[in-house]
Amino acid sequence: MSELDSFETLISAALSRLPALDAGTYRFKRSGKGRRSLDAALLADAARERGLPVLALTEELQVIGNSTAALGFFQNMCQTLTSLDRKVSNDKELTKRLLRSAGLPVARGEVVSSRDGAIEAMRRIGQPVVIKPLTGSGGKGITVGVREEDEVSIAMRSAPVRTRRFLVEESIPSIDLRIMVVAGRTVAAMLRVPAHVTGDGQSSIGELVDRKNELRHANPYLRRSPVVIDEAATRRLAALGLTPDSVPEHGRRVLLHYKANLSAGGDSVAVTDQVHPGITDLAERAAACFPSAHHSGVDILAQRFDAPPEEQNCIICEVNCNNDMPMHEFPLFGTPVPTGELEIDGYFGAGRTHLPLGRTGPAGDNRTPPDSRVLRGWRKLRRAAPARMPNAGRLATELATNRLPTEGTCDAESPRALDRRYLADALSVHGADGVRFHTTLVHAELEGRDVVLERSGRSVYTARLSRQRDALERLLEHAAVPFCRRTTVNAGAASAARDFVEKHAGPWNIYAAEPGCSLRGAFRLGRASSVERARRRLTDTATDLVIEQASESHAWRLLVVNGRVRSCLALYPATVTGDGVMTVSELVEQAAAVRRAHPYLRHRPLPEDVPGDACLARHGLDGDSVVPHGERLTLNHGTLIRAGADTVGYTGQVESELERRAREVVSLIGDPPLSTVTFARRTLHGDRAWAVTDIDTDPILVQFTQPAAGDVPTVFDEVAEMLLTGPRRVLDSRPADGDTGQDSRTGHARESHGSPIA
């Protein structure tokens, strides 16, 4: 019997052990929702049914609370879920290493980045193999049953375009189970059957597929995932001597492929009451490896769903911290499980004791939830200007007389690369060896063990909220926190730009939304009539434009670490100071040269059109004018670093009202351990106030340690300490499975059956 025949035999045997199954029928008022927003809708409905207030920020972002706490959600992911657990679970190699470190069974496999590497891995592991992208979901790019070298090439080409690393794994004949774990216990189990049709002796395969899709279209969860006869399915049919026009005999099950993912056309069969306790125990142990995840979906490959794992070939394939809850609410066959209700009860009912809340050390990933006032509206904070922090005059003097030396510090490293270098040094001082970075993950050795951290420590919800401006503004507005409005418009949409400036008071910044665009034409404007002129000038270099309310003078950026303001950075408009000898052009070139030599600001050069002719004309100057000694000339009025603003470091006492506002804003967005909050001076209701203009939950740190002038804080030491006392995951440090000589499912030496290498 071939490997693929074994798959079909196991699937048929599993289905035969179940009672006669009728397709579920559902009436769901939100059936028009997309798959991911359906998660959010189920949570919101369950919360409202329990009388809990819900603040919808977008279709996928919301805040749900009760009388004692409020929790933010992105899709079905609560703010307790860390980016660390989400990113580790998204990486199949890291997931396997984490599961192995807990003594859990996984498939043998190797990570490769080339066709030749995949072929060598296949020879070591033994055919057939499964080839899949290292990251991704929904079965995209996965090829099962690869035996030949030419099939390796086809498999790698079928992956998403940007895929560079692949996982080559042993192919294990099995059925596919999805186990949902909430608060440490199994609440639902699903048998996922690859896309198939069952013959009636009269209809063609194509007609049977159409009939199956009618059934799926009536399902709120599966309606957007039809069965498709694509190139792979056509090849599979051809291997069986069939075509889409073939008429299979009555009762014959024809599998179109071997990917069990529901998004690839698979059937969902609820088996919650039939799955063996040993398998659910295995799922619960796997879920416990991701402690910040209140719920997860564990994918298990087994030969039987009703037998203990130790009596069969059974492994954990993946752990999903963003598992689709609706698949269990709307199975194609079997008894539904109200996962939305179970989730809400877990967050706000008896299961709340299992929530990872409150700050803890490395064993937990806990964050203090924001105050429930977010759902009632915060009281308005007293609008008072800072009394002790440097004012505009002091900042200008600091820039004119006390610029920090930059000679010998300039190199080609990007700001993020500088961050990595300095953070690695700080982590090493605190005992971390072999520090290396991959995307936002930090790998290191601590006390002889391989660990992985996440550079910001933030949650998935906080990361999404801080990037989605409309949701962030709605939350700030609901909490009565003053903020600067911002919008992104098409560069050719004159009416949209005009509507924004007419509705929201100036001054405004207007600049290209694309980071790669030339900075020529990043404008700060005081009159609405100037916005249209600036928009026309930018249409040649940009597709989309950002228009935002700007600071009326300078701005303050506060770095908040574990709820405390640790450093401040003043953002001050680009300014030169005359010496009575140099012309305006010479002073500007001197300022540009100083900026080009700066390790951080060199990446944000002075725009070519600063100062503009109109700016000089207002002062009665031109490029050849000599600025009197000691007289300051403001080149533009913007506080955007990308538009030429200077930075002044400050480590002194922060005005209490500004500090309190920063801390409350950080708590409001989910209490990330590391963030920056930027405040702009604005006139609100006739009073001068500090309004939130930016929130960054993954900030560049070198901007604080390399200001143009002022104080230099010890930021990296504090962040290193934050990371090392925060959440971490311990990984199995064994080499790749193909080199261990051990069975990754048991840890015992594998019995040799001869080398698979030709």
C-alpha cells in the first residue's frame, strides 16, 4: 500500500467510526462577515448577551469590559497574547523546538533555503516528504507526498512569492485533528478531511463539487472557502485516471488533494465527544507552551482520533494562537460548540482566574489590563503646560550652543541596526550570550539554554492598535484624551484633503505616505489655502499623502518602560543661528553637513527645499543674506524628524501632568512594556494643551541615545533588563532532526533501515 493510499484508508476508517452525519444548517445575522472579522463578531455578540459593554474600534478591533476591567481584542486575540507567542507559533521551526523542549512529539524535519538543500534533506529524512513554507497558514504553499527531485521544484514554486525558507518534513500517514484549548482545557475537537466528493453513480466530479460548494456557501464560516479544482487537483485526478467530467461510482470517495485545511476546501467534522482523552491531554500540554494565549488551536496528526497517542503514530503539527473559533461554531457536520461564549466566560467569568494578567517575571507574559473607564469615557485631564521642562527658548539655546559631538560616530547602519548593536551589547552585559536577531525576535543563550525574546514585549492587540490610526483615534476620543487628527488620502483627491483641513483646525503637516519617497515637499502649513498648493506639488512623487494636525511650537516624545517615563526627547523645528559672517545658504549647508555626520539624524536628512523662498521672504532674506550674530532663523516650523526637526535629549524631571497623561495613554492601549508617546502643543477650546500625536509600541531607541543636543540616557540597559525579566521561551537546542540520530517523537535512537541517500 502506498503512502497516499494509507492516508485515504485512515480517513475512511475515521469517518466510518462516526455516526451518520447530516450537514448543519445555520441562521446567523452576520454571515456576510469575512472569516477573521467573524471571530470578532462572535465575541461581541457573546459579550452583549451577557450585558457587557463593547466598544467597536474597527471591524476587527474592539474593547470589551465589565465593572472591574476592560480588555482589548484584535480578531479573537486578547491583549494578553504577546507578540512573542504569536511570532513563535507562526514559525514552524521555532514551534517544533519549543514543543521538543517540553518533551512533546513532533515530526522529523529540516529547514532549507534552496532546492538542493531540500533534495538533500529529503534524502536524509526518506521519501515521501512534506514541503511547506516556514511561516504561513491556511495550507498555502504546502505540498504533500513529494518523492522526486522535480517534485521538489514544483513544491517550492507553489509557495508564496516571498518565501525564502522551507521546512522539509517526514510524511506521516494520518488524519488531521484541530483541538481548541481554552484556559488550559479542551473545549472542542474537529476532524478536518481534505477536499473530496462522494460519488452517487450519476453526477460528474465537477457537478459533485458544485453541489458541495452550495452546502459550503450556506455555512457562515466556510462560505468563502469553496472547493476548487485547480492544477494540483487536476494532477491528482489524472493520477487516479479521472477528470472533472468523470462519474465516480456510488459511495466512492474521491480526494482532490491531501491538504486538510478548511480554507483549501476541507470538510469540518466535529468530534469533540469522540476524541480520546490522551489526545486532548497532548493538545493541552502543547497549548501550555504558549502561556500568554488564553486560547489556541492545536493541530495533531494521528492514525485514530479514538485511541491513545502512545499506541499509534501521533505528533503535534502546529499550535495556532489565532485559531479560527467559528470553525467549531459552524462545523459542516456534527455538533457545534459555542466557542464565543466560552471565550467571553473565560475572560470575564469563572475562567478569568486562568488569564495571564498583571506584571510578572520570565515565567509569565502578563500585562495589567486597562482600567474599565475606557468603556465609560475618561474624565478630561487638566490642560496645563509643563512648568519644569525646557521651553522653546531653552531648547533653541541648547541646539545653538551645546550640540553633541558626532565626529567618528557616523556609519552606514540603519537606526534599527544601531538599536540591534547597542541592545546586543546591553544584553551581553546582563548575561546573555550569542545574541542574534531575526525580524523582531531576539535569540540568545541564557544559563546554557537557547531562549527567544521579542524586542518590544508588546501584545498582538497593542501592535495592531498602534498601527491602525482610525482605531487609535476612536479609542483616544472615547477616553477624552486630546489628540492630533491624521488621515491618509490619495494624492489626487483634492476634495478629501480640503474636507480634512476644513473640518480640523490647523496648523497641518502634509507629506508622502510612502517611506521611500523623497522628503522634498514635507510641508507644515498654517493656512488652508496652502494645503492645495502643497498637495499639487506632492502629486509628482507620491501616490498617497498624510495630512495631520501639527504642533504649534515644539513637541515632546516620552519613552515609557514598564509604566515609567525613562527619557524624553524634544522635537524642535530646524533652526540655524547666525554668526554675522556666514550667509543663509552657508548656514543651511553647515546644518545639513552636521546632520549628515550624525549617527541617527543622517537617516533623516534636511530636506532639499528647506528653507523655502517664501520662508526667507517673510524674514526679508534670501540665500545670500548674512544673519546677524546670535540671531536665530527658523528654517521651517515642523516637528517631524523626517522633515528636518532637531532633537534635544532630556532626562530631568517630567512635568507631572504630562507624565501622568503618558502613563494613562499607555495603559489605555494595553499597557505595553516599551513604547513612546509623542505630544504636540495645541490650542484646544482656547487653552494651550498637550495633545497626543503619535504612539509607537516598537520604537527606535537610538533616537534617545543619539540626540542632536542635550542629555544622553542609558536606555539600552533598561530595555535589556526589561526583556530579560519579561517573557521568554526556552527552545530545544538539539541540531536538526536529520542529524540527531534520534526520533523526534520519542527522543530514542531511531532504528536504522539503511541509508536513504542514493
